[in-house]
Amino acid sequence: MMSVQIRPRDKFAIGAVLAILSLAAWTNAIHQSQAMAANDPMPDKMEPTFLPLQFLLFLSTWVVMMTAMMLPTAAPMVMTFAAVSRQRRSRHLVGVPTALFTLGYLLAWGSSGLLAYVVSALSPMITRVAPELTKNSGLIGGSVLIMAGLYQFSPLKNICLSSCRTPLGYIMTHWREGRSGALLMGLHHGLYCIGCCWALMTILFVVGVMNLAWMAVLSLFMFIEKASARGLVVGKGGGYLAHRSRSGDGGSLYSVIERPQTA
């Protein structure tokens, strides 16, 4: 397999752009979280409507969240893509824009907001039909954490994570020519990333979709899992903690999540 070297100035330039985009998204997320806290929205009082404006507002919030959380985790892949494209141009081959690859990646995560919106919109309806679910919210939250922990050990998780952890291998085996090819590659990688991280994202539905502290914790966890040499160990360790979240004497991950809510 060919090797590529990411030039320091390219690494700095791409890193700076990704950092600016991520910082802007985090700033927006903080603003939206504060606005939501000030309005004190109550999920159990929300009407289960599917209005276009409501959907657009939710989707815009979701896209901001995904940009803030997932763009930093994709930095190694984006930098490797840029290096491969530059190397191809130096050999008089067709290079493709890195921006389109990144856009495709974000479009994949933004599209996942469709499912997230359906879940969010249906929740009030479900709790209205089955109010006993509200009384068992702790059990439901614990079940979500256990599911997220078990998924860390699944074959699908391993396949998707392997793709995320080997940027050069992924790019060389999925290369597509042209601008549309770059966009499709980004979309395809985004799907792998969703396959890798969707279970972790469900934790946000337990702790609060705009819980900034847990957004940061999960984003850092996913970055380490994808980019660190010990990422596999960290990922399995996190999966074990989540799986054991409902056992023990209160020192579990679930008790850590619940404590701020019951204070």
C-alpha cells in the first residue's frame, strides 16, 4: 500500500480550518443550550407535531451538534484525504477537493437528524399513551446505557471502527474520481462513522440532547477511540463501564449521569 506524508503546513492549515468550524459550532451549541435552559422547555408538555418549522429548527440544532462533536473526530481522515489528493495532483492525476469530502461527511451526520427528530417528536406521544414509562425512566435510561456498552463489542462496531482508524486504507480502497466522487466518499465515510458511534449518541437522549458536558465527554471519547494508539482499549473499557452501568452500589456510570438530575 502506498504511503502519504502530510506536510506540516497542510496539517496546520487543515487543522486550523477544522478547529475554527468546530469552535463556531460549539459556540452556537452553547448559545442554543443557554436559550433552551432559559425557555425551560418541558418534553412532557410538548405536542407531538411534525411541523416543517419545528423540523427545520431541530435539524439545524442537530447539524450544529454533529459539527461540534464529530468534525474533530474526523480530522485524521480529512488530513489524510487532503494529502492523498495533493500527491495525486503532483503526479498529474486528478485530485479532488477536500472541502467536498468534509461536506459529504457532515451531510451523512446531518441526515441522521431525521431519525433523531422522529424519536424526539414521538416521545411525548408515547409517554402520553403509556404514562408508566415516565415512572420507569431510570430503567429505560439504564437499558440505553447497557445497549451502548454491548454495542462496543459487536462485530459491526469493530468493522466500522476499523475503517475510521485506518484513514489511508479507507481512502485507497474507496477512492472515487471527481467532485461528486469526493462528496460520495465523504458520505460513505460518514455512514461508517455513524455505524461506529450511533450507540454512543443515544446516551445523549438519556442525559439531554443539548447537555454540553456530555457532548464534550462523548466527543473526546470518540476522538480517542478513533485516533489514539490505545483507542481500542479505551473503546472496550468505555463499553464495559456502560454495560455495568446498572450494577454495583451507586458507583456506576449510570449513577454519575443521574446524580446531577436528582441533586
